[in-house]
Amino acid sequence: MADAQILGAAKTKKVKLDDVAFGARFNGPLVHESVRAELNARRKGTASTKTRAEVRGGGAKPWRQKGTGRARAGSSRSPIWTGGGITFGPKPRNYTFKVNRKERRAALRSALSVHAERGTIAVLDPSPFTAPSTKQAFELIESWPARPNGGSVLVVLNEDQVDVALSFRNLARVSVLPSDEVGVADLVGAASLLVTEEALDELTRRAKGEKAEEDE
């Protein structure tokens, strides 16, 4: 059974991690599919260009068909003209595609298990953060021996842990997210994972497909 160190506590303690959520075998293709789905869902898909039928002008023929010595032209809004329409340009579209629920959970377990296997996950004790303190948050991260040198850190919190979020949000290469918004792409993109016990319980429930007690 894997465990995680508690950061911020007066004494060195460790928390046991769930075997199902943090002891899964890594499934590369499934993680890749889930990351693609999450990143695609974040795309707005609002890029748009005008075709020759949509640009303004071009109603009159630029010059007569024959006798000028120039190439034939029917409209100044042709794609080969400056200011003309765009051929095969982007149009508003939806990039999302579906990944089954069981596949998403399996990918989440894979991403969490990688952090557990590498020892790059730790549990944050929020009690010292009685008020927002960026300095205190910086010193805590710097004291983490398992953190890769200069690597990015993902801090996962509960929605009510506002002071902790304010303490970490301005640090370089540190991202702060609520536990219900963390995706596989966020976990894979972070070199280290720092979570509170409440957020750890939420991630474990999500990975195992269990509902929160208040939802039952």
C-alpha cells in the first residue's frame, strides 16, 4: 500500500493511499484519450473566416471578359485576390468527443497511481494557513524533499479552503484547482501533486466511482 507524506504538520506523518485509486496499472492509450478529450473540451472553437460569398463587395465584374490582355476575372472577392474570401478557412465548430465514464475513471486512477508510484504526491495540512500567506506557502513547497527540482506543482483543495488557495495561487509554476475540477490532463501535466485530506478523499471517490455521502 502506497502512502503520502503530510506537509505542514508539526511532526512527520504519512497517510495511507487507497489501493484501488492509487495502485492501478498505468494505461497509456486510455490516459492519452482522456487528455485529448479534456483539452478538446476546453477549446472554444470560435475561429471563423469569410468565404467569397460572405465578404463585402465584388458585385461588378472587374473588367470585360476579352480584349484587355489580362486574365479573366469575375469578381474582386475571389480567394486569389487581396481582400477576397478564404478557401477552406476555419469555421465555428465543437471539438469535444465522448469518453465513457468507466474509461475516464480508469484514466484518473492511472494518473493518480503514477504520482503514488513516483512518490510525488503529498498531503497538505491546511491548519497553519489561518490567513493568506504566499511566503508560508513558498517555504512549505521548498521544504518538500520529494518535489522535482523546479518542477510544476498542482495544489488540489476543497472549495471552502480559500485562505490556502490565496496563499499558493501567485507562486511560479504552481496551479491551484478545486478537487471536483481536476482532470487527467491536470494530473499528467504536473510534476508533483499536493492535496488536502478532504481533496484526497474526493479524488479517491471519483477514481473509484463512489458518490459523496451527502449525495447518497
